[in-house]
Amino acid sequence: MPVFTVDSAATRDVDDGVSIETVTGSDGKPQVWVHVHVADPTSIIHPGHVVADAASELMTTLYYAESPNHMLPFDLVTQKLSLVRRIDSSPINTMSFSALIGDDGNIVDYKVRPGLVRNITAVPYDLLDQHMSYSWTQDSIGSFAKIQDSVRNSIMVHPFELPESDWRHYGEGHGALSGAAIKALQKVQDIAIRHRKYRLHSGSFDIYGKGGDLKVNLDGDAQTTSIDRPKFLLDQLKRSEQSSQAYPRIWSSFSEEFQSPAHIMVSELMIVAGRVAARFGQEHGYQERDSSGVVSGLQPVPLLYRVQHPPGLPMLNGCSPDMKLAFEDMTIEQAQVAENVWNAAMSEAKNNYGFLSAKTRDEVRSMMSPSLFTDRPAPHTVMGICDEFGYTRVTSPIRRMDDMVGHWQIKAQLLAEHGDARDKAPWHWNRTDMFRLAPIIFRRQFLANRLMSSSSQFWGATMMQRMDFEARRGRLQPPPAGFYDINSVHYCDLPWAYYNPSNPGPLIWTAVVDNRDAKRPFLSMLLHSGLNVRAALMPRPLDPATLPFASTKLRVQLLAAVPHTNTVLVKLAPEEYQPAGTSPFWKFDTATALPYMKMSNMHRLPENMTESTPLT
């Protein structure tokens, strides 16, 4: 049976693959099963192993912009665990989570088994996107050509030196898929969409937007990285004056690639596997007996569940009456009722392939309960998982400790069911242990996410600072001719469209409002120009009624950037640079009766900070 691993072409720690199988059911009708095969580190690492102890300290792989910090030894992962076809075609251990999806999209039947795979075909996302259906994607990426356009025109590099291999468009540079592989993967997509529709009817939604990817190459094209003397520092020592060539190359992309059909399909299959594992845990276990030996009940397999409780709408407030209404078909009185706002958001998701706009997300974000780890199954509202089995994560055990714990627990149960210990608790940890472990993993993963976000923010702010510093002096290296499609609708989002080396000045950056909050002295912005940098727009209108909606596009200029504190301050660019479709909220602030563009020149910088302070 062929196994398809869908991931980035550069990924070496591949932790999951998918296959499809058609069998004859008991009623004589064909049944199509989808199998999610997951790399199995627990086949060679037991809970008391020194590698397991080290992994429990880190809890998750940290994907920093400079380089990843792996939870498990990377050599062990690539040589023994990663689902990559071996030269000698030797088998690789997996845990396989299989599901039969019914016509309504729910799981009709399931299987959980250890397995061996060897017939592996690596399928990069950008290759698979060429053969997927786009019936469940946004109009902005409603075809493969649109994804190519979005990705290419969102790339930013500094210094702008790219090898010819990086000039390839999204989807280029790969071999061809066989007809049988394409047909099989299209069937998998059909199953994934069916399951996604089921979750959508149960109240699930995703936040539609762009995804960011930022990488830093400290050694240029060198094969190894030296912490003491990376290549860009050696280059700097060879030069008598500072230049952009002495900087490490920073590569950034902020596009809609991560909402492509291939990404959505894989994400949906991982949810299917998590639901299968959770259901296995609840329907398997050991039989408790009283003192007389009579069976008194089934003790389920202790697992860590990911839950998000429904919002307590009766106790919450709706939209602020002081701000402009986000829902045109509501009155001010109706919008102040949280239930009305929540129902409107769910209706939008159902009519928009399960996606919420950033504008609507901003209205309901304060209503959403936090996503937590628990020792008992419970609903996960945003994922639309509301059954009694819940959801647990099991598809990335070489990257996440909670997935690895789930594998150990499930395998212990399987071993007990095929041995002579069915009347004894076979697991490594009981429910009390899970109760104690849940908050620890939550805190560690929360910290890990903050660290990774901080790394991307640091290098993104550094890139923005350096480019602006050079642009003000007319020294910013322009992109190679022909790299961007200047006729693309995405091209105007990049600062190159407004940069003229013969007329030095600050760069013009495109940003969108991340959220509107009348309690803050600034507007929270997200740089859209190929970066994923959060910034504070100062000043903001004093009248809450003039605050722009989330996702409103603006053009801004850099006031100051301090990368090591993740601080980026911006101000509005001159009015002639503002997007034509953006309402000119800046013209008048009714609370002060002053033109907003005049206010934009009355900024204060934090102490010890100057405009576009260069990084030393």
C-alpha cells in the first residue's frame, strides 16, 4: 500500500503520512478507509529512557528563525524515525490511526494499530496543490496560479541575494506525480472535505489570513554554521565600511499559501487521527472489579485531551456601543447581546467554507474560552468537536511531548489487550498523573510559542529596521529585475513599489489593523509587506467611533524599532500613499476635531530611542 507524506520539500523530520484503502464491508458494499501513519519514536524509546528524560525538559521542538532546537536528537529522527523512504527499502515503525468516514462526514468506524511502512512517496505541498480541487478555498487563492502569484509577490529578502534555485515559482522544481497517486490523493481530499463539512455544521471555524515564514541564514551558502565566526561576520571583517553584504541574509514570506488545498487536507487528516485516538482511549481500558470479582465498570485509557469550552454567552458583553458596528444587519441594541454577535459569526463561517474574516474574529475573540489540556474529554468549540470522545494530539510525537505520551499510553493498552494483563491497569500513567501533567505541558507549550514568536519578531523587526535605514540613505539594494510581477495585484503590498534610490527617504510599508481596542493608546498592526511583524501605530484616534476595523489596510512608515525588545512603532504614511479602498478615518477625529494627519507628526518616542535607530 503506497504511503504519501505531504510536507515541505525541505522537511527532513517527516512525522506523518497518509494512505487510502478500499475494502468490501460486511454488507458487500465497498468501504474507503483513510489511514494516517505516524512516526513512532516509542518503538525504540521507553518512558524511562535518558532520551525521554531530555525530551520532557524541552517538551516540544522549537522552530527558531535561525535554526530549530529539536525535542529528540535530530540524527536519531532522520536515521530511524522520519517517514522518508530508505535506500534499502527497510520498513519504518509507525502508529496508524484509521477511519471510515460516513456520508455525513462523521467517523463511522476506526482502528488503531502499530505498523510498518516502506512504500513511501514524498509529495511537497506545492506539488500537490497543482492537482487539488479548489472548491473549498477563498476566492483570493481560488486557483493554483493565484497561489503562485501570492507567494512570489510576498517574498522579501535582505540582503537581496538569492541563488537561482530560489527564483523558482511555487510548485516548480519537482518531479511529476503518477496518475495513480493523483487519483488516490484526490480521494483523500474528498474524504477530508467531507469531515471538514461535518465539523463546520458542529460549529467549527478557522481564522482566514496569511501565514508567515521567516528564516535567517547565518552562514550564507556555507555547509556548516559556526557559532563563533559565522560567515557574515567574517565578511564584515574583510570590509572597511559597513554594508548590507555584511548582514546575515533574512528571508521572509507572508502569504496565503498556508490556506491552500493541500495544507487544509493535511490539517483535516490530523484532526481525524486525533479524534480516532481519543475515541480509542474512551472505548478501551481495563475492567474494574469489586472485592468479589464482579466487573464494576471500564476504566478508560488515561490521555491528555485538548479542550476549549463553549463561551459563556449569557455572562458576556457584545460589541461596544461606542465603536462602529461590524455587522451591518444588526442594530446597536442587538449587537450588544453577545449571543447575537456569536451567532452572526458562526453564520459567516458556515457561508464561507469554515473561515472567519479578521474583522469578525476581532468581534468574538474576547468571547472565546482558552484552549487547554485536561485529563478528561470535553468539547473543543473552535474545532467543532462536541461528542463524548473529545480530541487528543497524536500526530507529531517526534516534535511534541504530549503526542509521545499518548503513544506510550495507547501502545501499553494494545499490548495488554493482546496479552494476559487485561484485568490490570497496563498504563505508564494514571488519570491523576494526567491531571498533574496537563498544566505543565500547557505552560511549557505556551512559553515555547512565545519564544518562537519572539524569534520571528526579532528578525522581522531587524530586517525592517535595516531596510529602512539603508533606504533613507539611498543604499538599499533593489530586487533583481524580473523577480516580482509588477502587474500583480499583490505587488503593491511590497515597499519596492514606493522606493526610489535617486530620491532617498523612509520606506512605505503596508500593514493591516490586527484588532481595535479603545483601551490602548495605539492601534495594533500587522505588517503585511512580506513580513509577519507586529507593530504599534501611534497616535490613534481618540474617538472610539473612528477606530478602523481589523484587517483594514494602511500604509505606514517606521518610527522606531528595537528588535531585542520586540518593539516596532509606526506612523501613517502621507495620505497620497493610502490604499484607495480604505476609508479615510485619519482625516478627522471627532473627539479632538483635529485632522488626524497633523496628529501623526506629533509623536513621542520612548526614552533612548530615535527614529530608525540602526542596529549595532
